[in-house]
Amino acid sequence: HHLAFCGAVCFASRGRGGASAAALALALYLCPWTPIVLVLPCAYLCYSEKADRKAVAKEYSYARSIEGASVDMAFLGYLLRFTMVVLVLFLCLAGASTMAMGGRLDFIESCFVAVLTMQDLTPNVGVYWYLFIEVFDRYRQLFLVCFHGQLLFYMWPLHLRVGRHRPVGPWLHCGMAIGIICIFKPYPTVGDYALMLSVMLVQVELIRASEKTFAFLLSGALFGLSMFPTMASVWLTRNAGNANFLYNMTLVVNVFSCLLLTEWLRSAMKLRHREHLSAFCKQLIEDVVDQACKGDRLQEGKGKGSRGSVAAGRGRSAAAGRE
């Protein structure tokens, strides 16, 4: 499913909405529910690339978030069509699996329902397994709805604050979506965190903007991942500890990963603010220079006019003296 994530973003960056939707449908088929966060950024990335190709020239201005329309109404229609294509292709994959299984629907329970309801509570680098071991059965459905439903609250705020500001904003939103998926998957692995780190390292200028903080948070996440096998051995093999030993390491990994992703986004917003400030100062200086040049031209015109009037007056006085 990592290949499906990367394929969806790559196809969207080329303006191929159909291929990006197909990759997202495959991602949803392989990793239920969590890739829903990637639908909005991929749709907007594809929409913006198509709009840029139709435009005569690409000229971007670093406008503030409160300037201009918050939501492009044309994009909402494109997003609806994009989502419908993803849903239809996902249903086609499910239908093909049903036909391959001879009409039996057992794979739905094993591959989708079991993941969404957290039936397997084997310890992993995520936080879900420990919480659902401790939660009371009567509150289990509430926690499932809260843990899965929280993913829906990240898409539009990130789009309005970061994603809609082209040309870099859609890419940042896609990177944030991949990081959110990797952190909040029901059954994450070390490879998911490696994918998140790889996506963040693509934007090198963001790492340079927060070198010390990024290095500190990355060290904390790597420490938690490296200590995870040791704590698992202490609890499950040697029986010298309890589940809290392992859960503490999962908390370290997830907390530092969330802070790392947040610092990455904060660096992006900081760089965008600098670019906006530099563009504003440049425009201000250009306006001042233009006004000064216009003032000089007006003074030159007035000077020429006054000299011409003086010369004309002298000519009239000379003619009167001759008469």
C-alpha cells in the first residue's frame, strides 16, 4: 500500500486524475479507511496541475489565508467527481475479489471488518492495541468511532491553511496526509514511519529551517523504535516486565512522530511567511521607485514648461522693443 500512496501522489502531480483515483482505490482496498485522508490533497493537486496547464503563464503570489476565496467552487465539483471515481473503483475491486472467491464474502470480515473493529490486539508500534485492551466492552464502539472518525477532521483545516496555497501547498498537504495515515493506522509498522520520514526528507529546505528541533524529535522517534524490540522481549520472552514497558515505547514513538510532523508543517508555514514578507517588501520598494520616477518626470516636464514660457516672454519683449 506504500506504493499505492506514492503512486496516487505522483499521478496527481502529473494531472492524471483517473490514475490517481485508481491508486487511491487500491490503497483503500489494501489498507482500509485511513487512506481517506489522502483523497482531498490528491484531488486538489491534480486539479491545480490541470489549471496550471491551461493557464498562459504561471505566476504565483504569496497571499494571506484571509485574502481571496477560501474554497474554489469549481474544485468542489471536481472533488465530488474524484471521490465518486475512487468509490466506484474500490467497489470494482471488491466485486472482483468476490468473484475470485466464488461469491463468498468471508474476505470482507477478515480483511476489512477485522481491521476496523480491532479484533487482533497483538502488540505493535501503534497505540490502539493497548487502549482497546484496557477499554470496557460497553465503550468499545464509542472508541472505535472516535479513533476512526478523527481522521475526517484533518483534511479541510489543512487544505484551508496550507493545501490551497500553490505551488507548494498541495505537495505539503499530501505529505501531511501520508504522515497522518502512517501514525494513525490501526496496525502500523516500522516501514510506515520510514515512509513518513522519507516524505519529509524530500522537502530539504524545511529540514534546514528547523535543523536542531527536527534532529531532536527524530532522535526521540528513533530511540523509541530501537527500544521497542527490547521492551517486547522483556515483557513477552523473559517475563521480567509488563505491558506498560512496551506501551511506554509506543507512546514515545507516536508522540515524537506527531511532534516531528507538526514541526515539519510549522517550518513550511514559516518559510511561506518569509516568502510572503519578501514579496511584499519587493512590491513596496518597486512602488516607491515607480512613484519617485514619476515625480522626477513631472518635475522635468514642469521645468521644461517654465523655461519655454520665459523664453517666449523674452521674445515678446524683444519684438515690442523693435517696434
